[in-house]
Amino acid sequence: MNKKILTSSIFVFIVLLSCLSFATIVNYTPSSALDTSGLASNRSAYQLTPQDLQNISESDNTYYKSRERWFQHYFNDSLYIEFNFSANVPSDVIIQRVKLYFEWYQDDCKNILEARLKLWNGTDWNIFNLNISGTETDKMEIIDLTNILNTPEKVNNFRMQFQAHDYGGGGYSYHDLIKLEVEYTTCEEIVSKDTCNLYSKCKWCDECLDHKVNYWHEGKCVDKNVDCGYHCEKGYCGAECESCSDCQNKCVGNVWYYNGTCTNNCLCSYITEDCDSYDGWYNTTETRWVETSGVCREKEQLKQVYRDYYCSDGCNYSITQERWIDTGNKRNCDTEKPVTIKSVEDPKVEGNDFTWISQNTKISLRCEDNFENVTLYWAYRVDNGNWIKFNLSNNSNVVYVEFSFPEDSNHTLQYYCEDSVGNREQVHEQYYKVDTEAPETNKTYGTPFYSSSGKDYITNSTEITLNSVDKGCSGGVGVDKIFYKIDDSDWIIYSQPFTIQQEGEHRICFKAIDKLGNEEAEKCQNVIVDNTPPTTEKSLGNPMCEPQTCNINCYTINSSTLISLSSNDSLSGVKKIYYRYCSGTSECNTTWNEYTSPFNIIGLPDGYVRIEYYSVDNLGNKEDVKYEIDYLDNTKPITRITSPFNITKTVTNFTIFVEDIDHCVSECYYSVCNETSCTDFMTRQCNASLNFNLCNFINCNICEEAPKNITIKAYAKDCLGQEGNITSQKYLIEVVVHPEGQILLNPYNTPLIPMFVDKWYYFFLPKRILIDAGITNLSISNVLRSIEGQYEIIFYYNGTEWLSYDPSRPDFLNTLKTFEDDKSLPYYIKMK
């Protein structure tokens, strides 16, 4: 048999041999397979695994999927899936029938334009075009291959290739059951009728019963439905043959009968060939190359002839027509995809799977191909918005475009290039974040810091911190550097907080630049550096005595004297003034008070006081503590008339001594009273004797013998204007005649216990004065009952030892119990 193009109408030949046992049917599935479809996308050929082969050995909807889409526009002999069956049909059998079961489908894209099987019988490739209609679902093709695989050798060498090409973008092929079904029989030549032992049903015995002896040799009829043995003998009992040699080849019309065999019913059975069925176009070995358009410049064509078959000792033919068909092979082809080279100029910063750029960044795309006429496609979208699409074609083999993104945001860029024959590179996709917005820098001051009336104040220890935030798309590319300068200095790269040492007003300028070079506009702010503490001054209100007034080197005040503090700070201003005071001249350890208004000193005893004060400005600059020593005098002057005590004086030269006790007595006064009136208070010298003529105040007529009363009053003022209590001393005056003719007085003063306050004082209280005053109980507690509870202790020195009286202790412990002085010695009293 010659190489033929198979059609869907193929005769089935049944071989029946008179000497044959029953036919054998064997199924073969692919034992190995190779998928080269991936070569189209530069992937290596794929050897199917045992699991893949298992998937195509049964019709169970478990498929093998081609490695790549069949996207070529023509059949390419280098792209296929080849299946090898490794059949092992015995070489001495007769092939009765061969069928190929091929189950497959294409994916939902339905982009396969044509599909075919190339069938190899050991000598020739035979093409079988598959019907692709309906292959979007599972489809079984059953193909009779008996006419090309009619010998065991051809069956055993059989392999096939599946090929397809695209309709649009190409589609995958999916393969399920692939099976080769082979039916064959065995034959032994019959030498004589005695050696042919065939078995049939007993119907033959029944039909030939009467002629059994004449027509059958060694035939033996047994029960019906039981096999019986017989021999065929040509010409007897309707036997057409008795061996294979009796069935000769022959033509019946245009049908060729050959390979006749004698069957078990003694009739000839032939293999038949309808010679008319072989009419058709057949490939020759002659090829040629012709020019074409499209992907390839040339294509290969194969010469075919039309064979008109007739029967003459077999099927023979004559050639009646010739034609050229495309083999699918092409050369000088443009199979290379164009290549696009992308370039991104500065400024740019590579991120994680994206690139930072600005609106000034130029992006260029350059598409190159081996042949002319290419088109560059590109598109971008902002965030997840609609795509903005562009394309540019060129008759040459190069297309170039340059562009930038006009808005800050997230951008997705896609681009690819396609040539005129449909070779298209894969779509490239990149992501960009466009940031043209400059950073924003803010300045903050550490402590100390103060702001008032639009002005900022700091010290040379205040840290100045600059913080910058990139305000661009998605948080921005990030700040690269921060710069600052002070006054007219050069720009300095900021790395850590800084300070300004020089006092006064300064101008701080600053800016930042991000990693794309987006530079912030310069910002400037003034600040005043204040390192100088305030200066505090103290002033005293009235009453107040100037230093040296009382022979001391400080001011004298009392608790009603208002003390004012004022502070000045020429820069940040005074925040608070503090003060405290204490007794004495040493540093105070009392609590500081905040100054809010003038204050006075209370709660301290008379004597030296220390007033301390300082100020703090609004930045915490603290003034050194200042202090002033003043004298506190809250005690009124005490005036005592100390003499005469029972002294005889002349009337015209009556002298008394007036003692004024005070820190700083400044003015002293006295008045003289008789029994009917008093004089106005008149000035006198303080702490001095007062001498005057009593006759100016009483009647000095010696004829009047009755004693006369004279009262001397006196008081004093200190420099603060504090007036002491008026002290009075009453005298009983007797006018007598001196032997020399002078009028004399015998004055007896009437003692009054003076009021003493604060600390130690001394006083004179002779016993005779108490007695003259009619006091008989001279105990200290009785005499001083008017000031009971106001004194702590009394001391008296009698010339040999000190005696004391303390009203708070048991009386038996007191060594001084009564006023018994007769020596004009002083008593010392400590007031509370």
C-alpha cells in the first residue's frame, strides 16, 4: 500500500481464515510522550511524567494540558506533542483492523484555528485534519487506521504528533483518552484435508446427514449443540474450498478480492479493497519555496498528484491532475518579538517594587525590532482610575517616546511593542509614586522658652530642634537634608538640636530638601537670646529713719513700714520676685515668699532684721540673692523721772532728771501741773536734767504752811514718730525757810510703776518710795500685779550676789521675793 491521506470513510476489512482460531484484540496507550509547545515562549521541551501518561490512558476527565498556548499563526513542525505507543504485535499475524481513539478539547478562549494529527507508520507521515467544531467541550475522535497500519511492522513503529495554531491569542489543548486498538488473527496453511481439524456446530451434520459417507471424511455426528469434527472437501456438500489455496485473488468490478481463506463452513473469505475509495490527492516528494506576505517572506509548497484507482490484479492508479499545497514550513520569518527599553532619568529613588519620581522626571520608551513597521503602546492610570492610553507607530524598526507624569499621585505604567506581523512582547508594568511637593519644616524650642507679644525668648542653653515632614504623595519620598543658618552665616546641615550663645536678637532661617530634590522655600523667624537675670531694687515707705539718724548704719523701720520691691529685665521680662526676712544679720533659712505687693515685717522682735530678695525672669534667669539689714523698732519710747528722790532743793532751782529709753529717741516733751492746772507740753532735752523755778507754778508764800502738790509729766517720740506713754511724777511741796533765808522745798515723789515691754530693761524702785506711797505689802507679785503675766524674770544685785524672781517657778526657789532696795540700785526685768 502506498502513503495516503486518510479520510473519515475507511473500509473495515475482516480476515477470516479457514484455519484460524478466534481474532485477538489488543489496546495500546502512549508509553512515552514529548511536549515541545513551550519552545514558542523559550521554554524547554517537556517529557510527560508517568502521572501525565496515566491521565491520558483513561476517559475519566483527568487531562493533560499543553505546556503553552498554540499562538502561532501557522503549523510549525518544531511545535507538537508526540505520543509513542511501543506496540508489540507478533510479526506472523494478519492485521484485521486498527482504530485510534483520540479524546480532547480546547479552552474557553476557543482560539485554536486548526488542529491535526501527523501519523507515522515507519516509512511515511500521514496527515489527519481534526474537526475543531465542538471542541470547546470534551470530544472523542475515532479514526480507522487499517489502511496505513496494515502490517505488524507498521503498527509496531507507529507514533503520532498533535499540532495546532491560533485563531487570535491562541489557546491551550487538553487531552484525555488516547488509545490504539489493534485486531489481528493467525493462519496455518492446510496441507491436506486429513490434517485440518475444524470445529463447527452440528448443523453441518444435520444438513449433510444423508451424504455423510460420501461427502465427509471422518465426520462424526453427535448430539446437537455439541461440537463435532469434520473435513471439508471441495465440491462436496456445497464446500467451496478445502484449503486456503482454493481461494484465488480476483477483481469483481472495481473491487479487489485477495488473501482468500477457507472458513469453517468451507466457503472462501477475502480481504477486499474498493479501489475507488483510494481516489484522491497524494503527496509527492517534490517541494518548492515561493514568496509570501505576513510573518515569513517565503513559504514551502509540496506537489500533490491526483490518483485515479482501478482494479487490475490489485488496485492500480493513473495520475490525472497535479497541484501545489502549503506544507506549513516557512523561512525568512519574523518570529522575534520587538524589545522595548525603558529609561527613567533623575530625579528618581528606587523603592520596594516601585520608583519615586517627580513631575520633572523624564521617562523614555524605545522599541526596536528586526523588521520595519512597529507600534509602541503605553498607558497609565492615576491611583485606581481609568487608563489613559497612547500609541505611536513608525515605518522604521525603531519607535521612541518621552513623557512625564503631570500630577502627584500613585501611577501604574503599562507598555509593550508589537510588530506588523503580530509579534508582541509581553506587557510590562511598573509602579511609580510621583512626588513634586517639597517637605515642610517646623522649628521648636526646648526649655527655657518664653513667648510674649509676638516675640520669642530663649537662653544660650535652650535647644532649637528642627523637624521636617515630606508632604508628598503617599507620605512622600522622604526628607534628605535639613539646612539652617543664624543671621548671615552660611547654610549648615542640621544633624542635631543646636543653641545660640550670643545674647540679643537673632534671625534663624531653615529649609529642607527631599530625596527627589524638591526644595522647601526658606523660612525665617526671629528669636531673642536672654542670658541676663533681672535686677531688683528695694525701697522703704514711712515710717522710716535714715541711716546714721540713730547712730547705726542702717534704716530703722517698724511693722507698719511698707517695703516695696521692683525688678527690671530689659529682654524677656520679670516673671516673679521673691523675698524673706528674719531676725539678726545672718543668712535667713525661712521660706521664700512671692512678692505681689508691698509688705511689712511682722512677728519679729525689735532689733536687726535681714531682708533677702531676688527676681526670676520669664526664662528662669535667676538674680543673685540681695539683702539689706534694717533695724526693727516697734517699741514706743519709755520715759522715767528718776530724781529728785526725797531731796531738798531750792524753789528757784528745782531740778529733776528725765530718762528716755528707746532705740532712737528724737523728740522729748514735759508739762508741769499744780493743783489747779497744767502747762502745755514743752520741748525738753532728751535724757537730761530738767531745771525750772517752782514758784512759777505754786504760791511760794511761806506764810502758807500747807504742803502743795506739783505733778511733772513727760513723754518722748522716736524717729519713727512713735509716741511713748506719758509718765507722771507727783511731788508734795512744803515751803520752808532756809537758815540762810532761802525758800526750800521738800519734794517727795509718788512712784508709779512704769510699763515696760520687750526684752531686758532696768528700773529703780527704792523701798522708801513704796512706803511713802502707802504700800505695805512689798512682795514682788503684789507690787507688779498690774503687769502680771507680762514679764518672765527679775534680777537684782545687792552688792554681793545676784537675786532672782521667776513667777513661773515655785516660790521657795526664788531668792528675790520683795522690793527691799535701800541703796538706789537698779532692778533688771525681762519682759515677754
